[in-house]
Amino acid sequence: MSAGKTLVVGAHGVIGSAVVRTLTDEGRDVVTVARRGPVELPGGTTVADHIQVDLLDGAATSAAFAGRADIDTIVYTAYTERESMAATVAPNLAMLRHVLAAVGGSPSTLRHVVLIGGGKSYGEHLGYYKTPAKETDPRHLGPIFYNDQEDLLFADAQQHGYTWTVLRPDAVLGVSIGSPMNMLTGVGVYATLCRHQRLPLRFPGTPKAWTALHQATDSAVVGAAVHWALEAETARGETFNVTNGDNFRWQHLWPDIAGFFGMDVAPIQPMTLAEQMADKSALWDDVVARHQLRPLPLSAVAAWPFVDGWFAMESDMVQSTIKIRRAGFTACIDTHESFVANLEQLQRLRLIP
């Protein structure tokens, strides 16, 4: 095989699918890998070069790559959820280790790896943290699998002679099909169910989260940052925060979301969506049938504990992006526009009416 393909790991997720779209649009040859089948592109086509394997199985992962000589770059976006932060460390570290070992043990010659991290590197998930957070900030007390993955990547790169970039997006907004850990689909499905019952749109988070300063990263911005990191010499051996470039407050964004759905805004009503949505599966099935949406169950379009986590984020979320801008990456988008544009994309893909 000819050299020069980029392996996108975790290609069904909100970040992975955006990376696939960006790289294919830019003319890169892409290989996707995931537990599920081929990745769907806009227009209904799929990525032809797809490897279906459970990355937690080291032997199966090595076998899947044994004959490949064409992979020279990796974009690693895979993630598996567990019941606690401590429990996420071992499986997420194992998947990255298996991928690096499989490609390293194949005939391919690896040149560069882009690893996707996130805001949890700064303790964002723990509550209040130092803001604006910078890449030079010291690590916080774990468990946090991002640290373990980075240490593994740095050591493996030094041993095998390839370069790396770590990107840290935060609160990614984008479309993913069949990947429920997605804030955008969570908001879209919540609003759809409220509208279906002729209810106003109430913010379900806490009062402090309603007014706190937040940030997000459009998946297209992440995709562009990955493409830049694969090409730019200034990205070699560096860690970068990457966000939309602005901040927002839910109290200001919420009317835009309600307006998109043609709904009135009512005063906030803190609730746990994981509890409130526990009996809504049949209601969602009715929405799907009535509007001829993709036949996906509620559990496949929204992970409510994940949505609850962001709606309960009471501290300011602010990561500095000056480092990546000085290095040459300048893509940005207004987060209000990002939300609306991505909700429109959910409609086009028949994920919401």
C-alpha cells in the first residue's frame, strides 16, 4: 500500500466524526477505526477504509493492523465511559496503548500523533479551578486518564521517533450519530420533548450555572485544529487549548435555543434530567414515528448524566487560547451561531424534527 493515510480512532464520536469530515474534505486519505461499522459522511456515503475492532482487546487490535503499511499519522479521539473517574483510567489507557502498539508493530512508519484531551486536565470537572487555564498550569491530583494517556504518548514517541500534539477542546458542540455523549443532541432532544408536550423551554440546570461564564468548541473548529496540527511545524511537541474563541452564559444563549424551536422561555427549573427522562422512551418513540426521524431509541441519542454535568457546572469555564493562536491557528466561531447551526444540522440528519 502507498504511504500517507491518517488513522482516526474513535471515528463515530462527535470529535472523531468531525475530524473525518474535515480531513476527507481537505483531500486526506483516512482510515477509520471503531467498535461499530463504517462512519457515515454527509450525503449518506461512508468511509470505505474502515477497521471494526474492540480496542480493549489488544490481540484483536494488533491483528487488525498486522498487514498495514500505509498509516503515517494518527488522530486519537476514542473514549469509553465508566462509573467513576478512577474507573475510566485503565480502559482508556489500554485502548491508546493497544493502538500505538498495533500500528508500531505493523509495517507502517508513524510520523505524528494528535491526541485529543480536554478541560478535565485543569480539574474543571471538580468544580472551581484557576481561570483562564493555561497549558503551563501544573497538573491536579488525579485520577484523570488524560495525564496517563499523555505520559504514555510522550514515552512511546520518544522511543519510536515520531512527534505528537495534544489538543484540549472543551464542551464540544457537533453532530454524532449513535454516540449519545453529546451536549448538542441532549439539548436538542430535551427541547423537542418539551415542545412535543406544549411546554415552555426551562433551563434545567442550577441557578449558578445559569449565570456562570462558559465556553464551547464547535466540532468543526476541532477538526480544523487537527488538520492544522498534522501539518504545522509549530504544533510539534506541544499542547494546546482550543475553543471557539469566545465565552457565553446560558442565560443569554437560552433564548436563542428556544427561538430555534419556536418556544417560549420560562423561568429556570433545576432538575436532574437523568431522573426526569427515565420514563420518556415511549414519548421519544412517538416523536420519532410522527416526524419520521432516524429510528434511534432515546438511549442512543442522549446520555442524560453527561448533560446534567454541564448544566450543573457552576464555576466559570475559561481556557486561554493565546498559545495556539500565536502558533498560527486562528479558526473561531461565535458560540451562539455554533449552537443554532448545529441544531440545524441535527434537523437535516433527521435526528430532531
